[in-house]
Amino acid sequence: MAERKRAASEGPGPHATRQQHAKGKLTARERLEVLLDPGSFREIEGMRRHRATGFGMERKRPDGDGVICGWGAIDGRRVFVYAHDFRVFGGSLGEAHAAKIHKVMDLAEQTGAPLIGLNDGAGARIQEGVVGLAGYGGIFRRAVRSSGVIPQISVMLGPCAGGAAYSPALTDFVFMVRRTSQMFVTGPDVVATVTGEEITHEELGGADVHASRSGVATFVHDDEATCLAEVRYLVGLLPANNQEFPPPVRSGDPADRPCTGLLDLVPDNPRHAYDMHRVIEEIVDDGDFFEFHEGWAANVVCGLGRIDGRVAGIVANQPMVLAGVLDIGAAEKAARFVQTCDAFNIPLVTLVDVPGFLPGTAQEHEGIIRHGAKLLHAYCAATVPRVQVILRKAYGGAYIVMDSRSIGADLSFAWPGNEIAVMGAEGAVNVLYRREIAASDCPELTRLERIEEYRDTLMHPYHAVELGLVDDVIHPESTRAVLADALAVLHTKRAALPHRKHPNPPF
């Protein structure tokens, strides 16, 4: 037994290991050692072999069949894992390989623990034919069944092509490593044959492409060790399943700490930009903010942080990019994030400074109505605690979409000087008083007077409070304390939903 297990653990031998290291990649077992608590990994089906014949397969039946499966711990909390071993059949998926992954996916769902896939495989095993494709079908079906039930994390540490790319695409979080991992449905050779376009693997589906253009990659890192360390960090922010809450920690950062830096960070002039990251860092515990999709749709910021030790999902407009407007990418990014937080009992804090939706024929023709509705649907469907803070301006439909009271925010707060309106005063006056201004002896003076009148009537910070659309106007310094108190009060919130098979969001 000991000899058989030793051989299975060592794998195909030192030469294959040297080849893996020469590519700048760890072996599957080395990755598990970095990811999991020392000594916590328990392997299952480590000696399983394929039963395929033909193409010389009957003479090559390695133990494990190119994937390592089992469970372990991260900071003492159980997780299930599978890791492709590229040294064996290039990590390709055959019948036995797929059955092992199916087994660990079923165990993760049944026991209510996160599932982490370390992906480094060449797709379906050609020598086994259609059973490889059927194996992927089983993975897809299980991923969808577990969606919103347990956290599913894909870590891309090598190539992922063809139908195999849909396996990570169905999970909650995708990590990628620069210069090592690529994902695409059709590779460069096929692209060149069909379209005549010459492109490299990295240019077509590298980590930076998926981080900045496609939005497939949630997180991107320069090396495997850093990537796996960040996977550990993310797991620490998530509940084990949808029946639990994220684990709280005792914070050394006082809940009522004054956020004095906010007074200098946010300019009074709504046309002046500032970095929303710095606002978030002032509010969260110890300035520690874990951002999602940092390089994609940067006009909205999404990520996890703690406020008084409790995990919160933060959605915020970013005035530094496109003035913080909502566009197709921002709506998609924020909708996905809101939906993820709602699935795993993570309360939502929305920091609003939005001038509206991005105008233009490109946005309209590419479906800003449909894509913007995704964010609206995600917020309206969310039953977790929801707190809105309006920092400076909130105009038009974008105000509604950014978790306003009218779509179900539990509590809404606003800073002094905030402006909530259908549009900016200048635009409103141009519509309402166009003829009067044109007929005036001093059009510019008349225009300025009407702008001031409009602001005094409808855009002062207390108008929304008077109408019950904002709960209170708060001093910027007290933002952290107000949020900590609000999240504590809402922690036991319970919401009942109507009976239905499932909603029909505008996918």
C-alpha cells in the first residue's frame, strides 16, 4: 500500500516535473501545499486509472489520471479542491478524470463547503472521444446546481481552451496568472484560419485581456504564489455556503473612528474628480479593501471590506474614470457583484456620486437599456442588508439604479451638499426656461438666476429628506460610524420572497 501510494503521489517522474518548473509553473501537489493549511489535505481516488483502449492508451494508465481531488483547510475552515496535473496527459479530461471531479463537486455541495478548482489542463482528452465532452457536461451541470449554494472559485494556472473555458466561466470567481494562463473558445490557429487574423495566445486570451476587456477574470496576479495567497484571503471573507454568514473578526479599528480625511478628499465642485478608492479606504477597517475586476469597467468600483469586523460588499461610482457614469460594462460588473453578495449573505454598501448613464449611439445600439436593467434587477432582487450613501450627486435614472430607497435600500444617507435630481441644474434650466432665456435682454444673467432658483428649490440636500427618500443627512466624518451602526442593526434582517421557480433577469 505504501509503495503504491508513494508512486501515485510522485507522479510521472522528475523529468516531467522539471518541464513544469521550466514553464514557471508549480506542480499540482506543490500548488495544494501553498493553498491549504499544512498537513490538512486528504486525497480521494488518488489511484484511480482510466479504462480507455486504443491509441496506445491501454499501455499508459497512470495513477490519478491527471487530476488530484480531495479536501483540506484554509485557516482551519474546510474547502474541497481539485487540481489538474499537467504532467499527466497534459491535464486533459477523460472519463476517470471527470468522474473524480464530479465526486468532489458533489461532496462540496452536499457538505456545504467552498469548491476550488486549480485549472491547468488541455481540455477534453482526444484519445477518449466523446466521453471527455460528456465529462465536461457533468461539470457544467454541477456548477450550475451549486451556483449560489457554495462559493466556487476557479484558479487558472495554465491553458484553458474550447468548451473547457465554460467551466471557470460558470463559477463565482476567476483568478488568472499573467504569462501563464490563457482562456479562449477558439485558439489562435483557428482564428487565423477562419478570419486571417494573426494573434498570439496571450493577446487572444491572456490574463490582462480577460482582466481589462472581457471581464472574465475577477483577479489577476503576476505569479502563482501570490495568486494562491489571495485565494486564501478571499475564502476568509466568504461564508462556507448560502446558509451561513461571512466570518466576523474582532477589529482593532474603532467603529466610531472619525473619517476626517473625507473632508479633504471629496471636492465641493461636482465637476472636479477624486479617487473613490481613497474614500473607501477611509471607511473600511484599517483601509483594507479587496477589489474585484480592478481593470475592467473602472468607472464603478466593487469589492469586499470589513466595517467593524463585519464583511460588506461595496459598490461605488468612480469619478476618476468617465466622471463615474454608468455604462454597459459598469452595469454588468456591478450587477454580477451585487448578485454574488446577495447569494452569500454579504450586506451591500453603495457609495453614490453618479452624473447619469453614458450617452451615445454606441451605448444605445449595444444595449445600455438591457444591460443597465441587469443592475436594476440585481439590486431589486437582493434581500441582504442594503445601505446607500450619497456623497455628492445622483442624477436621473442612474440615481434610481444605484440602490435608491425606491428600489429597496433599507437605509439611505446623504452628505451635506448632495444633489439628487432628474438632471443637473444647468441642463434642467435649459429645458424649462429655454424660451425665457432666449427672449431675455441679458440671457446669461437670466440663465444663472434660474439655475440658482432651481438649485434652491429642488437640489438642496434636505429636499430628499423632506420627501422621505433619504433617512438622514450626515457629516462626512461620521460616515464609518453611521455605516457600522446601520449594518449592526440590519444584521438580523429577514426577507420573504414570493414563490416562483426563478426570476427572469434581463440576461
